[in-house]
Amino acid sequence: MTPERIVAALLALAVLVASVRWLLAMTRGATATRPRARRVVALLSLQAACAVLLYFTLLPPARLVDAGTMVVLTARADRVATTRRGEHVVALPEAGAAPGATRMPDLATALRRHPGTTRLRILGDGLTARDRDAVRGLALELTPPALPRGIVELWSPDRMQVGAVAGVRGRVVGVATGSAELLDPAGRRVDRRRLDKDGRFALFGEARSAGPFALRVRIRDSGGAVVEQASVPIHADAAVERRVLVLAGAPSPELKYLRRWATDAGLSLHTQIALGGGLRVGDPPIAFDPTTLKQFDLVVIDERAWQSLGAAQFDALRAAVRDGLGVLVRITGPLSAQGRARLRALGLTLASARVADNVRLDAPRPGIAPSDERSGEDTDDAAAIPGLTRRALRIDAIDGSPLLRDASGETLAIWRAEGRGRIAAWLLADSFRLVLAGHGERHARLWSDAAATLARTRGAPEPVLEGDALQGQRTVVCRIAAGSTVEAPDGARTPLLVDPGRGRAACAGFWPTVAGWHRVRSGDVAWPFHVAARDALPGVRARQSHEATAALASTSIATPGTATTPGPRWPWFLAWLAASALLWWLERARYGR
Amino acid sequence: MSAALALQQWLDAARRRRIAIVLVAGLPLLLAATVAAWRFGTPAVTVATGIVGVLFVIALAWRRARALDRRWLVRTLDAIRVDMDDSSDLLFADAGALNPLERLQIARLQQRLADAPAPDLRAPWPVRTLVACALIASGSLALVMLWPAPPHPAAMASKTPGTATQPAAREIRLTQQRLDIAPPAYTRVPKRTIETLDARVPEGTRLRWTLRLQPAPAAAALVFLDGRRLELRRDDEDWSVEAAFDKAGLYRIVPAGALPLLPDKLHRIDVIRDRPPQIRVTAPDRNLTLRGTGQRQWALAFEASDDYGVAMIAQLRITTAQGTGENVTFREQSRPLTGSGAATRRRYAHRLDLDALGLAEGDDVVVQFEVRDNRAGKPQSVRSASYILRWPLPQADTDTGLEGLMKKTLPAYFRSQRQIIIDAEALLKEKPKLAQDTFVERSDGIGVDQRLLRLRYGQFLGEESEGAPQRPLMPTNDAEDVAAASTEKNTSAQAADHDHDHDGDGDRHADDDAAHAAAGDADAAPSPPLPEGHAHDDGHDHGAAASPSAGFGQAQDVLAEYGHTHDLSEAATLLDPETRTTLRAALDQMWQSELNLRQGKPDTALPFAYKALDFIKQVQQASRIYLARVGYEQAPVDETRRLTGKRDGLASRRDALAAAQAGDTEPATLWRALEARDRSADWKPELDAFADWLGRNESRVQDPLALFAAIDALQRAPDCDDCRRRLRGLLWPLLSPPPTAPAPRRAADRDGQAYLDALREATPR
């Protein structure tokens, strides 16, 4: 029951009651004094007309009006064109000094105060997350200022493995020729690159120990003056225990360096290298059955061992893969029909291909060693990496994904999911040359990436953040367990309430008040995430705000022209007054008596 | 117009009353506001508040007074005087524009005003308002005056120097500080005085601290973190101490007694090391110069630079090597050179007169330049590389380019061969006097000498003595290898052990030792360019190779296990065939000589010994010999087993890998310990362990003082988060990262797993 209907009902009731009462009183009186019909009709109709007019005075009918345009000043609005006369100008809290503008705590309030608004002209960096929902359904036009000089994009992994190389990429505006430097936590420069013509840069730093640490990106202009410094927080994770089974039909240097890497990287390795004639070198023999395979996370097997697996062993392996085991088949020599058939049974089809058998891998790595700062600017890494060889084969898999590509994008290994496990075929023959040429780090990354993709899963899925976590802004953490809490750097704990509206995504909102490393704790499992300080990376925030607001502008339906608004009350009031006066006069007049 | 004048007076009186009311009400409030500003604000604020307040009160009074205008007067008169007939405005009307009736009324009004006593138009004193204002003002004043004083920086500053008035100081303050820096005179760095306590000074600088402490403690000292301690001496108000500095350090001022010094900061003295001078030789432009035809002089020039100064006199060391073959004689002499140019960069030049040195064909002149810097006490001296001028022998043209690799053949053993002959002849002379047993015994002793000598020459030929090639073999028998763990000498040990006589006699090691001794004796003889590397390297210990625990990836073992680090065969290959043959003939003769000597027949042995000496002489005359170089030598395949198809003794082998050793763990442990978010976490043991480690490994760290300072700061303020962060940052370069390990892959959630399972069921295979 809307207010309009209640008012209408009350008025109608009043008219009805009054009319009935009056008619009853009239019929009870003497016949001679009864008024004539025309008087009755006039009085009753005027009474009804009065009620109708009163209704419209109270609730005037909506009227189509010209759409009102509201100018909204946001952060750095003073950098763009000023407002025109006669516009509604409101200033949101982010806007600086704005003479002539009405201060509003947020956009929703402004819209409530100015109901006719259908278009928003936003000056400045754009709407913050707080105001974006309020725009819904309004036409929107953004006039942003140029992005501030400095870093406007910065991408870095927030989690990585110890010993891995973190790539920090970004874009700078307003610095035509300059350089980007990466500083380690001790303040030493570990990498330096020139900015390319778009102002982009990619820097590489190393995680030397487990735990949170912060690298710093420093942008210098061509004169060497520091333009901006930004902190890049990263959390390095310690290696988890993995069990790897290496099966090979013959010893080879590739195996030697693979085993060396695995052992040094803390993987628990079990090796069986056949020497022919039933002889083996390596660890003590194990039974190749489902029970044993269950203990391993990854099996690295070469084509000779692959072919020499017995039928029962192959079935055990296949069952183990479906149960979660990862298998990497290194194809370094000719493969028999049986070997191909087995691969085909696991969804990987081999076909010979006319490709060159020499390949070159990409090699991004820190440009300069910390010790020699003077030399080595922009070293040409790709040239230094040695050429490797591959089998001239093509792997086809309908649902396969590339596991390894060379510098030109050619696929060298493909994996696919088989049940809960994964299987991959690998054509690169001699990655060990990387180590020999001094690129041990690249070799380690090659194999750790492969092992990370293929090896059996460990642990429950981790929570994820939706978007960036920013101090003072709502952050959404998804995939959390019931009863999780967030632990702030200052030790404060906030319980997370799972939003039932998001269903099985299991998301919860959280408002971080302090910057730094937070942890989502559920039970004794802790998952770290970083909350950026409110004033960190102003250029990046400005760009994000531009983009989010521009996205709103592109999705908002521009409804030019009209909007409805309550019409003026005064004509209805005058009409009601006139009707009432007429009624009053008629009551006293002798007309129709 | 007396009426108008009277009216004006009344109006003025009313206005004055209003002004008075405003002032009486406003001034106390103004006073209160000003006092508050004086109490809590700066003087400028006080003055501004006063001025603004006074202006405001005046403006208010003026405004209120102006409100009483003519209209107000007319209304008030009309209101309070009935006899005005509501027409007092006529009093102010322009007389000219009035009609007679109005003029009459004016006259009546004026008359009435004049008759009646003057009306009091002044507003009454608003007593309640005034009292309220006064109360508010006095209340505020009381509040402001009684409010506790805020910590006023200016006031603090002005208070501290007045120590006499301070009843009891809670801390000692450093009111004056001065550091006089007097670098050693030789550096020519001017003396200076700085007002801070941190300095960067040249090595050997005398530093003098002059400090003033308030209040003065009983005693004070400069305490260095590394344990040094300098007691400050009191001289009236000043405390001072003087010391020379050779070593950088961190220190703090520590007063005796209970009062602490504030702020208790750590100061740093950095020492700039005096670098040794550097020599840049401009002439000759290469290390080996061949004498040009008819060249009489050799121009030498070099430049020496140093951070503080180079001594004026440099030494030119000249070594002449004259003669060839065995008969090379060396003469050394030294000449002073006088330099020119600035002290930090001197140039020296000299022309060497070759004739004066008596240089002849086949001779070498080797020069070296030696300069010293001017460091007081112990000058640092630096010698340049050697520069050689060679007057080549006509046939030695082909040698160019191989200078670094070859040396003249001057083995010491040749003398020993002669010695053997001498000994044998002496023995023969003594024969009649000696008993048969003694004679045979002594002959046998000479025979042993002969044998050792022969073994030495055998090494020269790269052959393992007794003829049969006993090269190291690849391990071919796994059964033996497996059993090797329990036995002392396994296959690989045998393979690596390049023992020269494989007859397995028990005194093998003893013989070896004796051989070394002999070689050592020979070395002692004055014949400098011995193939010494050979003689000494031979003694490497083969025990390591025999160790069964040799793991994979231990580099030093690999060579010993599979290679033959004894590089003599390579030396042998560098002998030209002719020399080889001659040497082999010498060996044969030695063999015969030894045979006879050991049988007690020195007379039969002597001819062979002479022949051997002869051959050796030929070798000596013949040529040069090349120094051995270390190289990898593949063990040969055991041809006796090859392609036989026999698999006896073969078995599977264990091949366990050992993980590489990571660096020291102390920095990483501390890094992790400091990361702990919870303040109560105890990282002190780790900090102590690291401090210990740092003390031992100071030279491995780029800036140990910064680390020491950070540790000290953290130890003093364990709750300081910034100190922790700083120390953690400094630790970063000391951490040694392991190779990249694979990131863990997280299990799919329930939906994902169901999807994967469904996928598998949907594709029947």
C-alpha cells in the first residue's frame, strides 16, 4: 500500500461519508425543504472535485522534465576544464578546494538532494569504489586529467617461491627517457632497465629467503633525478616437500643436472636409471604398483623407460595419474609404436613434424649483479643463453595446454589433465646446457615451473582476493572456510562472515584499517595478503579510478532528454481553493433551494 | 533651535549608554580570550586575538550606537511623551515645506519640550546580562590559568641551559661537542674541526674529542662496540680524549654513574685505507721485448700514482741471465730512479745501457720497478710485473709466443747421476779395506739412489717406470666396487693411484718418500729454474681418492677418481722425439747401472753410469723442456674386457646424491626470527648467534659497521619496529637463496574435482 493509495482511499472515504450523511439528513427533512436535484448534483460533484483537487495538491502528478546534469568534482578536478555557469556542481570529499561547489559526503547523497539528475559529468580522477554503485542507471561522462607523472601501472607477484625470480613490470608516464631501478630490502640496486618508448619496464629481483619482504622500484628521469619510488611487497614461500620419481632408460647429462636441481631445491628424489641387462644405478629398487605410486607427487620418465614399462605397470601408472599423480614423459629418442599408443591412451598424440631441432629459450633475469653497479646496464640476455635441441615432433592433445614454449612461442611441451592428475610430454632434450653456460637459474626455473604445473596437488584451495586490497576500502576475500579470521599487522583479529548471497564462492567483505601484511587464518592455516597503504602509488590509483569510472560510463545507458519529477502544486491548490470557495458560496446561496 | 540641540544631546546620551554597555559586557570576555591565547598559543596569536577582539568590540559598539538614529528618537519621544501628540517627527521636518497648522504644532511641541524636564532616553543598565558576561569571563580566566601547562618547546629549550636552577637533573645532556681531526702529515689532508661526532678520516688520523656534559658525571668514556675504550679526561668543564685511528669503529659516550646520557646515540668513525701505489708502465709496452738489431739502449718509463703521494725515489731492479743450458748465471742489481711530477702521480724514466750490462747473444735482461708510497712508519711498496729484454739466440726464433710455457731444462738430478758415479768410484777405491758385507750393502745403497733417480727420469718421460704401461683404468668390475666400501684399496683408488712400481712391495711408500727427499736435496742445489712443480706436485695425497664416501658432485674428487692429475705424460709429449730417445737410452743405462750396483758390482755398473751421464748431458744440450699443464685425462677402456660379452662381477649400483651445502644459516635464521609479527617473540638467541657470526665473518660483509650498528640499536630498543626492519633489510644480501623449488599446486575445490571426475567418465578409453 503506497502512500498515494492511502491518501486516495482516505479522501474517497471522506467524500463518501460526507455525501451519504448529507443525503440522509436531506431525506429525513421535510419534503418541502428538500433542495432541487440540480443543487444536490452541484454540491455533491463539487465536493468530489474538491477531494480530487486536494489529492493532486498533495501529490501532484509526475511530469516529464529535461534531464538535469550534475557536475561532480572528484580528486584532481582542478586540473580539468572548469564548470559552466548554471550547472549543479557538487564536490565529493576527494576533491580539493572547489569554490562554488556544494560539498557532499558521497555521490548517493548528492543524487538524493538533486532528484532530477540523469546525467553526471565527472571531472577529475573519477569515482571511488564508494560511489560507483550510486551511479546505476545514470548517464555518465568522465573528463579525467592527464595521469600524474610517475608510475601508473605496477604488476608484481604477491607470492612466490624462495629462490625464484620475481618480475616487476610497470608503466611510467611523463618521463620520456629515464630508467627504472629495482632495489632490494637492503637498498642495493639489483636491476636497472631503461624505460621503453611507452614508458614500460620490467625488472627482476630474487627472493632470497622465506617470508615477507619488500623490493622497491625507483624511477629516474634522464637527468638522474628520482621521479618516484614505490614499494613492491612480496611474500616468499618456503619449498614444500615433494617426492619425485625419476625413471630413465639410460644415464645422461640431462638426468644428472635434473637430479642435481631437484636435490638442491629440496625435493625428495628417487631415481632409477637402467643401464641395460637388468642393471640399475640409483636408489634402491621399488615396486612399481599403485601403493608405491601413491607416495610420489611426480614421475619424470624418459621414453626408454616408458616403453619398457610392463602392461601392469602402465595400468598402475595410469590409475595413479587419474588419482592425482603428475607424469612427465621426456621424449629424447625414437619412440616405438607401443610407446606412442600408451601416450595416445593418455590423450597425447605424437606426430613427426618438420621443425628445426634447435631451440632457444627466453631468459629474463636480473640485469646486473648487485656487486657491479657500473657495468651491465640492459644486458642482452637472450644472446647469452645457449641454443638447445628438441625432438622434431609435434604433440597433439585436444585439451592440452602448453607447458613450455621457446622464445619464438613454439611449444616444447604440452600437458593435459587426466582425471585428477596431469600428464605431459616434453620434447626438450638438453636443458642441462643452460647450467653449463651459467644459466643455472633458468634451468631451475624451467624445471620448477614444470614440476609446479604437474605435481600432485597439496592442501586445500587457498583464499583469493577480488581486486586489490587497499587501506580503507572494502576488500572481498573469497574461497574462505567458515570461521576464518583476518589478522591485521597490528595483531587485531576480525572474524569474517561469509556472504550467503555469493553462494559457494564463499566470499566475505573486510575493511582493512591498517596497511601491511594481513593473514586469513582458518584453523592453523594462514594465508597472507598485502593491504596497500591509502596513499601508496597515487598514479596507479588514479589510473584504476579512471578505468573503473570509464567502464561505468561505457555500460551506463545514456537516456538523453527527459526525466520524471513531481509537477508543481500551486495550480492544483488554486483550483482546489476555487472549488472550495464555490462550494462554500453554494452552501449559502439560495440556488436550487 | 534649542529644542533641536536638546534633542541631539538626549540622543547622544542614549548612544553613549549603549557604547558603555557593550564595552562593560565585552571587555571581560575579550580579556579572557586574550589570556587564553597567551596561555596556549604563540605571542603572535595573542596579539592577533587582542587586536581582533578590540576591533570587534569597537565595531559592535559603534553599530549599536548607530542604531539609535532620528527615527528611533522620534518613536521613543512619541512613546514616552503623550504631550508630543504622536507628531514629534515634525520637529525634524523642513520648516519651509510645512503648512501653518504644522508650524503651529511645532511651536507647541517646542514649548512643551522646553517646559517639561528632560526625558531620560538612555537605556537602563542590563545588570543581569553584564553580570552573566562578567561571570563567564572570570570563569574562563580561572580555567585558563589553572589549566596544566602544555609541553612548550620554546619553554623547554629556554629552560635546559639554566642548570643551576634545576634542582635534580634526570639525565646528562651533551651540550657541546667538537671533533678535531688531524690526519697524518704525509697525507697532506688539512686538519679540520667538525661539530658532529661521526667522521670519515684517513688511516692513522689523530682524533680529539672535546665534549661538554651537563651535569658533569664523575667520569666518562668513549666505548667502542668492538671493545676499545677511551677514557675522557676532565678539564674544567670540558671532557676530552685523543687517539689515533687505524680501524673503523662504532662508539658511544658512556658517563659513569646512574644518570643516563640522552640522547644515547651510536657514532661512527670510518677509516679510509691508504691504498698501495699503482704502477703503470708506459715503456716497454709489452712484457717480452726482443732486442732490435744494433740496439744499445733500452728505454724504460713508468708512472706511479697513489692516493697521498709516491716516494721520490723508485727502485729499478735489473736481473741479467747470461749463458744457456745449465750454465746460466744470474746477476741482480738495483738502481734508484728519481721521479718527476706531482707527489700523487710521478713519472720515472730511465735508459738502460745494454753494453754496460754486458749483454750478449742468448742473454735476458729482466727489469722490475718498485715504488713506495709516503705512508709514515711503514711505507707500502709495490713491484711491477717483470719486463724482459731478450737477445735471442739465432735458432730460438720459433720460441716466440711460448715464453710463458717453457723453461730451460735444468733438472737437478744430473748432478745426482754424477754423484752416483763419484760415490761408486769412491766405493771401489775403498773396496780393499771393507768387509764384503759392508761393501755390498753400500753398493746396494748407491743402487737405491740410482733407482730413485731412474724413477724420476721415468716420470719425465711420462712412463710409469718399469716398462709395462700401468695406466689408470676405468672401474669395470662392479662387484669389486661394491665391496670397496669395506676394503682400504678399492678399484678406483688403484685406478687413481699412479704408483710407479706395481710389483706391490711393502716399501712402496717409503720409496716414494725417499724419492721426495732426494728431489728435495736436489732442489736445494743452486740451479733455480727447476721443474719444481713436478717434483712437489708429485707428492699429492691419494688417500682422498680412495675415500669411499666420495659423493657425487664433489668436484675435487671427480678428477682424482677418473682423471690422472699427474701431468707428466703431457710434459713428456712435449719433448721432441729425439730428446725422448736420448732420455730413454739414459734410462736404460741407469737401469743397468742400478742392476749391477744392487748386486754389489759397482765396477760393472760404472760404465753404464757413465753412459747414462753422457746421454743426460746430450739431453741437457739438446733443447728446452716444456712445463706441464694440468689437464683432463680420460681413463682408457679396458680392452681385455671389451666386447667379450662377459658380465661377471657386474651389479646394480647405488648413486645417492647429496644436496648442495647452503651458505651459513645464521643470517637466514635471524631474518626469519625478526619477521615474527608478535612482539613477544624471542629473537635474542638468534641475534646473539648472528652477532657472533658477524664477528667471525666481518670481511665477508660489505659494510659490517652498519650491521653492528643495527644490531646494537635493536638490542637497546627491542620494541623498535624500525630498527627491526632496518636490520632485516641489511641481512638481505647475506642470505643465500636455494635453487627455485616448484610452487605447490592447490587442490581444486569440490566443484572443480567433480568436474575433473566427470570429464574422465565422459571420455571412455
